[in-house]
Amino acid sequence: MDTLMDLYGLSSVELVRLLGRRIHEYRIASDLTQKEVAAQTGISILTIQKFEAGQSDNVTLRTFLQILKAIGRIQFIDDVVPDMPQSLYQLTSAGAIKQRIKHKKS
């Protein structure tokens, strides 16, 4: 398994290649063919093949999310960007959560 430090050392191209390989493994574990994923998502088989082979570095976020849904792994979004825990720093004096940060001009 890759450690966090190993991942930071990878280029974007290498990270996409790693992601494609992992998606391939999860698709196989989900007992789905590339053709079935293509049919469920409307994504071409060629796009799926290239992504899984690490030969496509321009897969859109929408395409990636469709593939996650098709292979039954959309919950991985919570691993990537979990809900932000509420902190006291984010609360206003009225008890509402701050929606933005505004710094005073110097």
C-alpha cells in the first residue's frame, strides 16, 4: 500500500495512473466488465480502457464520479473530502456558522 509520503512524491501523471489502476481493481472486485460500466455511465469503453491503463490524464471529474457510481464506490468521496467538523472558530457571536472569511485591508 502506498504511504502518504509516497503519494506526495508522485507527479500528477503518476497519480492518475495509480488512480486508474485502483479503479480497475475495484471494477473487477465489483464483478463488472468495462462494457457494463460503459453501458451504465454512457462513457465510451475506450475512455474507460485508457483511464484504467493510465493512458488518459484528462478524465473529467464528472466521468470519474460516474465510474465510481457504476462500480458501487461513490462513498469514497467521504474519504477524499469528508464533512468538515464544526469548530468554535467558525461560529459567529450569534451562533451561526461563518460562510466566508474576510480579512481587513491593511
